[in-house]
Amino acid sequence: TTSAGNDGYFKPATVTGHVYLDTDGDGTQDAGEPNLPNINVLITDANGNTRTVVTNANGDWTATG
């Protein structure tokens, strides 16, 4: 038999993103739209636990866990 229950084990995952100033509001980073460094990104998991990561100099962020 198989079970879909939680056995207490999980494989850590990595989530990444990029933050920039979308001056024209089209949802795509165009030439001249700057990356945003040192921005706090709040991540919430399925259980409601939150974590904050900060964008690097290029506006990129990574969270693993």
C-alpha cells in the first residue's frame, strides 16, 4: 500500500527571484529599469512560517530550506 501522509522527511528546495523597478508597469524588466539591491523579500510557506531574505547588488535573492 502507499500513503500520502507526512513521514517527517522532506527534500530542501531552493526558491529564487529578482527585484527591479518596473517603471512602465508591464511586468517585464526593460532597458533602463534598475535592479533593486537591499530589498527585504518576505517568504511564507504552506504552514504560515515566514522568512526574510535580502536582495543582492543585482536585485537577486535566494532562499533554501
